[in-house]
Amino acid sequence: MEYKQVILVREDLKLPKGKLGAQVAHASVDATLKSDKKIVDAWKKEGAKKVVLKVKDEKELFRYKQMAEDIGLKTALIKDAGHTVLEPGTITCLGIGPDLEEKIDKVSGKLNMM
């Protein structure tokens, strides 16, 4: 079986590269900590595949969050603290998984990479 994790990033925020990297890292860590230990262990043994994808805006991000949760995937919604370029509480990205690649692709398989 193959496992992966995806991180969905809001394209409309036009985040600077450093900020984007930090937000993606937050989403990856938070989603991993929420996931089943057996799945995380299997994912890590396969190399811990992560894919960063883009969504149009906050509305689309929430649509994918609901779709993921509806099929039992773990999610982590990231809100910025507002110390640098964003207002406090700005929702930046969503981590999904890790979980079976086939299951995650049912939700995010049609999205484009960042």
C-alpha cells in the first residue's frame, strides 16, 4: 500500500516563499500528530511522501476540508498568528493525512501543485 500527505495552500494570499514554507510545515506537523500511529509509521517507512497543492481561496479550502473529513481523513487547518505578513487568524492552509494515497486522491486528486 502507498501512503501520502497533502497540504492545500490558498493561492489568493500570494504568500512569500518563506511564509509559505512555514505554513506548509505547520500543516504537515499538525496533521501528522492527529493521525493514527500505525498509518504514520507505514507512511514514514515509505519515505513520508508530501505533496503541496493549491486551492483558489478560503471557501474552496473549506470545501476540501469537509470532503476529506466526510471520508474519515484527518485534517489540520492552519491559522496564522499574524506576527509578520498576515492578519491574526488568517487561514492559510490545510494538511490532510497521511493516509492511503488512493483515499487522499479521492479528495485532492484533481488539484494542481503549487
